[in-house]
Amino acid sequence: MTSFFLAAVLSSLLATASLPDLFQKAKQEFKLGSYDKALATLKSLDEESSKPGLEKERTAVLPGLLFYKAASLAGLGREKEAVEEFESFLALKPDVKLDPAVYSKAVIGAMDKARNEIAAQRTNPAEEAGALQAAYKAFVLPAGGQDEGASEDWAAGPVKWLLTPMESRSYTVLADPQSRSEFIVDFWKKRDSVPETPENEFRDEFHRRVAFADNHFALDEKRGSLTDRGMVFILLGPPSYNGRKKLHTGDDIADAPGLSRYSRSEQTAAQLSAGSGAQRLERIEKVSGPGTTIQDATSNFLEIWHYQRRDLPSEVPFPDLDFEFVTKVGYGKGVLQRDEKPLSALDRARVMAASGKPTRSGPSS
């Protein structure tokens, strides 16, 4: 890595006093070989730079943060984790070369491996596109797929993912079809990203995503566009990659309580319930005793949607993102895991949508 790159990162951080201090501290700890301390400082830097209002600073600090995290992990012999972090770093800085006189063989080796893995992925176009991305590219919006009536429950449909809280409240108080129709016309007009053309590209893309979600993500009687997967798809478009894996006992999200036929809240309620000791034991036995766990995990799986930098809106300050959807008896189907970064990206996409900005940086939107 050139000294010019590091200087540029530091100079761009001067707008926020604590961030350059943290960055410099982590850099110094890395140079001294205190890799555990460097990782702890980088974690603080990650958290601080992710706070609202620091989007520009976050964009500036991210490459250096990823680099020193990867390099520290390599220094600790945690090559697999180091390679993953270097892949994220190379997505932002693909042309960076390391000086063997400055960095250890472990660091250079991990970066080289990350670069080779990225190259290997790109040799397989089908894998790089992803199943959902390929399916959406070939998807044709059915005739009449853009029809929307000015019904009272319009705001409760898939458009709810785009409505601001104020817009949602305003629509619910409209009493007649004429005023609701005028509201809808104005709603899409505000979001017309290219007003000089007769088409409304933003609205057309929204309806195409809704139709695709309805076709692919429906759960029982619930429309696909109203599910968690539908929400993510409508706001961000198709993921770069997608896949699923079975959940087994021992997985973080599929421990013994996770594979129970009863939810964790039902088990906790039984433990805290009132009544005699015998009554409480009976309730606890009912929700956690023999016969309440699932022996076959085929109906329990984790679906992962991975977004690379190229497929994320420019305003989302992350090199990549993973959305995890859990399907598990006693828990739900396709339930989005509420992790901080994915939720932050969705919030940013909603803000962009309110102004008619495309919620996709790549060409497939």
C-alpha cells in the first residue's frame, strides 16, 4: 500500500476529530505487532464511523479500516478471516500493491489469496450473476402489472416500503377515491427520476420488482412483495449472489431452543409464569420437554443474499452486505435477521426512494 493512499485517508478524516485519532491508534498498534489491540480499536472505529451524519467520513475511512483489519487478522494467523476482509478491501481498492519490505509474508499472502479468489469468481459468469439476478434480468412484467387503484388499503400494499411516515398518515385520512387518486399521481410524480421523458422509470422499476417478488417470494397466503424478502428486493433489487443452507443443532441461530416447536418467547413466558411450582413445571415441560424439538432440520434453513459493492446504491457506505432470512418451525418463514448494517442500508434506500433516486448502482436496475 502506498504512503499516498494512507495520507489521503487521514486527510479526509480531519472533519471528525475522533475518527483520525482512532485510525492512527490502530495503525500504530498494528506496526507494533499488537494485532489484538489493533482489532479492538478498529472495531471502535467501525462503530463510530457508522453513526448517522458521518457518511462522508465513513466512505473515507472504510478502505483503511478494512485493510488494517485484514492485515491484523493475517498477523494473528487467522488467514480465512483475513482473506474475506481483503476481498472487501480489494472491491474498493483493486489496484493496491503491497511492499514486501513493509508487510509480512502472512499479510501479502492473504491479500494475494483474496485477489486470486476474486479472479476465480469472475471466471464463472453464472455464479457471479447469481440465480435471482439472472432470473430478474429475464423477467418480463405481465400485462396490466402496473395497474393500481386508489383503494383505501393502497398504502398497506407493497408501496408501503416507499412511503414516508408522513405520506402514510396523509393517505389514510383521505376520504374519497378522487383525492386518493390525486395523491397517488403526485406520489409518483415526486419520484420520477427522469421527468423530461413520458415514462416514469422509477415507478416502472418498482412495479417490475413487485411483480417479480409476488411470483418468487410468496409465503402461504401472503403476497411475495409484502414479505421480508420482498421488502429487500423492492428496495435494493436482486442480490449479487444468493443461496441457502440447512440449520442444524449447534449453529448459532439453530441451537436446541431454536429448533423447538415453541418460540423462545413462549419458553421464557412459561418459565416466568405465575402459579404453584407444579403448575410452572408443567408449563415449562409442555414447551421444552421431550417431543417439542424438531429432529429433522430440512424445514429449517438460512437463506443468504449477498450484495457486492457494484450492486449497492452509491449512498450505502459498505463494501458489501449480507441479508439473512431464517425459515424455522416455531420461528417463522423467511424472517429477516435485524442486523445493524443491513437495516441501515434499507433505511438509506428508503430515503433515496423518497427523492426518486435509483436504489441500485449497477446496470441491472
